[in-house]
Amino acid sequence: MKELICMVAMVIMSISSIKMNNEVIKESSIQQIENVELGTFFILKNDIKFIYREKDNESLNLVLEYLNNLPVKVKQGIKEIHFEDKKGDVAGVTKGTSIILYDFSAYDTSTQRHILYHEIGHTFANELGRLNKLDFDKYIEVAKKDKSYLSNYSKKKIKENNNYSEDFADAFSMYFRENDVLKRKHKNRYEYLNNLINGGA
């Protein structure tokens, strides 16, 4: 049975390789194959593993395009990006080095970019934290100096439990989507992020 699963998975991956013209991960373990639904594809692109279904092809291509617009430095904390069906009202989740995007194709392109960049903001913060290159207390101090909120979502998290991680992810997303707006309306956050992204961190 396991041999049959392996053969089916390899055929699916070969088809995926032809469709996407990308390098396919060739060494998937039996455990990996058994834990995903039939019809799930794996590709490796710029050291990031993408896990998707055929219906996610368009979303995958958009994500690859959006990723190409980001500097290498901010993507180093991403190991995997998964495409999954809608989960309540959640659009995306970051778990360490993995990003899950829920029903990505349902959103307009502006929202898609925000969702993806917001989640990458989390992986970027996680990676800097791992390297001891992010002083989150300093970020909180900087964000408070702006005397502003970036979104209702981050405002809610700050008000509920003084959680600034969503604020950081929103600021990161805005830095790459609306750089001038961030610089004009949230100057202190902008300068802090600009130093993290372009400075010595």
C-alpha cells in the first residue's frame, strides 16, 4: 500500500512540475505523503516549500510574484507556505517558519498582498528574534510615540492584552504596500522598520 501511495505521489509531483515549471521536492517521506490529501502538490522555490492543490495554481503564482517584490533578507524566516480552504474568518496564520493562507483567491489583489506581507512580517520578526536582532520592547516604545493605530485589528489586540505583534506585522505590510503613507502617518514605526530592513539587523 505504501509503495502505491509513493507511486501516486510521484506522478502527481511530476505533473505539478510540468505545470509550474518549478523544482519539485523529490524526497517526500511516507509520513508526509500519508498526512496530506490526495492531489496535494509540493514545490520548492527559493528555499521555500509550497504546499498547494491544483485549484490553488493561480494563488500560488500570485504569491510567487508578490514574494519576488520583497528583499531576500525579509524572506529568510519562511520555510513553508500552505494553501488551505477557508477557516472561519481567518485569512492567514503564521506558525514559526510556516505560513498558512486560507482561501487566498477569494480576496482582491490589494487584500491578498496585505495578508501575505502581514504574515511574512510575523516570520521576519520570528527570525530576528531567533537571531537576537529584534528588541520588541523598543518597537512598542516606538509605536506608542506615533500615537496612532495601523488597523482596527492591531488596535483590538493592543487594547485587549497589550499585544503589539499584530501591529508589527501590519507595519511591515504597510512598509511594502504603502511606504509613503507609513512614512507620513507613522513616522517612528517607519524609521524603526526601515533600519531593520535596510540597516544592520
